Amino acid sequence: MTERLFSLRTDIAFHLQHQKYQEDPFAKGLHDDIKTMLKDQVALLNDSHISVRAKWEEVSHFKEQSSWVYISEVDTLTLKNDIAPLLVKNTLDENAKRFDVLMLAIELSMLDSEVNARKAVGNVQLVADRLQEKASIPQIQAKMNTIKEVLNPVFWETADISSVEKVRNDLRDMTKFLIGDKSKWFTVDIEKQWECCHIFQILYLAFCRPHS
């Protein structure tokens, strides 16, 4: 999960470097926050580890602040293929991270027309539906406006990066209330067209029970 989140954020940061996003205060702030997060993860890499030493040229490059001013497409590949597998794994808040994967996939699809995250939208609505069933929990009730928005198809017709990021921030911590429900597996397909079609599939344990 750590690698996948790092890769998604790398791609999002790459696209947010464009002038039209740099001129938008929200997008620029998101760009800066994501790059800081990625840089901090690289900074945690221990140079005494054999795996890190094997990629030291790449690691040392991205430990430099100046390397993050602009990341090229080649840089994104290096970050995803060489750096991401080295990251310190953290198994805390796994449900929240799974929700982050869904939301970041949707955000990336808004920045890159070659990315299809329709299944991610459906899975976010599935999570919202399960949360709605637990409306007696005060924390969930406090986020009910967001939950209702997610379940409304009209929301997704006009959603942008800022509204999707708000959903992510509002609901990611709510997924802890789905722990213990009967599990269900589902797939998030993120399709990207290059010279040929590469399909990245993320399989992970969902948060909730299926409807009976």
C-alpha cells in the first residue's frame, strides 16, 4: 500500500507542475504538500541498508531539496520503480490508506485523461453507503453531508481536485468504523494508454460486508 500511494502521489505531483495548476492556489498548495510528503519519505531511507545502498545514486539525488523543484517524466519513473520499493512500510491505518488509494486514483484521472478511475468512484460510493448505515455514530453523522454528496451522481459530474480532496480528508478516518465488518474483495482498475495499454490492478481487502 505504501508503494502504491507513493506512486500515485508522484504522478499527481508531476501533473500539478503545469502552469494552469501552479496558478490555482488550491492546486499549487496540494502540489507543494505532496512533494513535501514524498521528499520526507525519501529522507527516512536508511543509507546503511543494503537495498538502499544498491540504489544510492537515485536515493541521494532525491534526498536533495533542489531535485524536487521540478520532477520530469523520467524522474517519476525512477521514483516509482527504484525509490518506492525501498520505502519504510507502515501498516497503521490500513483502511484509511486503502481509501486514499481510491481517492488519489480519482484525482489522477482528473489530471490525466488517459487514466480511467470509474471503478474507484464506484468503490468510494460503496464505502459511503456502508458509512451511511452507521449514522448513529456521532463522527459519521458529522460527515453526513459529505457522505450524501458522494452518493449523489451529480456530484461526480462536476467534481474537481479540490472537492475530491475534501472527500478524502473528510472520510478517510471514518473507515475505522468499518473495521470488523465482514470483508469483501474488490479491484480498482487504473488504465493508462501509452503506445500500448498497460493495466494496473490493485487488489486489496475492502472495509465492509456485502449487502445480503
